[in-house]
Amino acid sequence: MTSERQVRLRLEHRTISDAACNPRDALSYPGITIERVENDDVVEQTWIPLGTAPDYADDEALIAAWHAAVQWSRSYTDSHPT
């Protein structure tokens, strides 16, 4: 088995609730999870929430997080040629 780093992006909803106030009240919102995966194990996750009307700042946050993850994935292959 060879060592491998991957970056995965996944659109998903997260749900939060405040059990102290009312456990039946929950807020669900969409976002993108950026996973850093090494040898099929998730080693880090970054959550980028998406608003109902994403703006420039939302785009920049997603691009910056994705860029950092891609750089991480390349850092292993650059130092461990096959």
C-alpha cells in the first residue's frame, strides 16, 4: 500500500441545537466540508458555511481553504517522489 494524500470537498448540511433553551429548536445550514485525507484516514476537516446568498467573502474563504488543502496534499508528494 502506498501513502497517498487527497483533498475532498463535500456539500452537506450541519445541524445545531441549543438543548438548554429548547432541544426541539434546531438550525440546519448548508456548507462545504474540505477534508484532508491521508491513507484513507481523514486527518483534518475545515467547514465553510454557505449563506443563502454567498458573496465575495464566502468565495474567498472557500478558495483560501481549498488552496491550503491542495498545498498540503502536494507537500507530501513533492518530498516523497514515486
